[in-house]
Amino acid sequence: MSVNEAGVVRLTTAGLKARLDQGEPIALLDVREPEERAFCAIGGFATATDLHIPMNEIPTRLVEVRAAAEGKTLVVYCHHGVRSLAVAHWLTGQGVRDVANLDGGIDVWSAVIDPDVPRY
């Protein structure tokens, strides 16, 4: 785990899995499009809040993101980690704290952590 110049934590899939397995309260923010979300998602963790807001809707739903992230680490993810990194930077610039980007996105999650999550 490392922090970039914008204050966004770069979280590996193994790091996220370990934190979820330990029961850490996490808010998972999926910023992919609805058709991507319909195909697969990261889920099934009792202490994780699951939030799906496509990237282009984030600015108008900032209040919802803040509420979901209250008292939790906010882990933003997409397919490969590019869109989520842009969103994580923007959220940090809006004063949202404890924001992490999932390195490699759901694609690496599927390949390394949970092969039951379909890849596309």
C-alpha cells in the first residue's frame, strides 16, 4: 500500500482482501457503467458497504458517497483502475478522507483473489 501525491492510497487486491477478511469497515464504490456492473461485482463481505455510482454521476451524488464513506475506508474500483483513480483523486480534492484506489480494478481481483468473479 502506498499513497500518491494527491493523498490517494493505492490498495492492492491482496490488501483489500486482507482488510475485508479482518472485518474492517470498508465502503466499496464501483464507478463502472451499469452494463459492466450487471456482469460482475466485488461483494459478499458483511462489513463492506456496496455502492454503485457510475463515474459520470459522482459529482451529483457526492452527498451519497460521503454518507457511505462515513467512518470507513472508501475503496474506489472500476475495470482496470484508471477511472477509479480519477474519481479517487476528485473525491480527495472534495475533502473526502481515507480514499483508496483498487490497483488493477476488478480484473485483477478476478484473476488473483476470486476466480468466480467473471472477467471481461
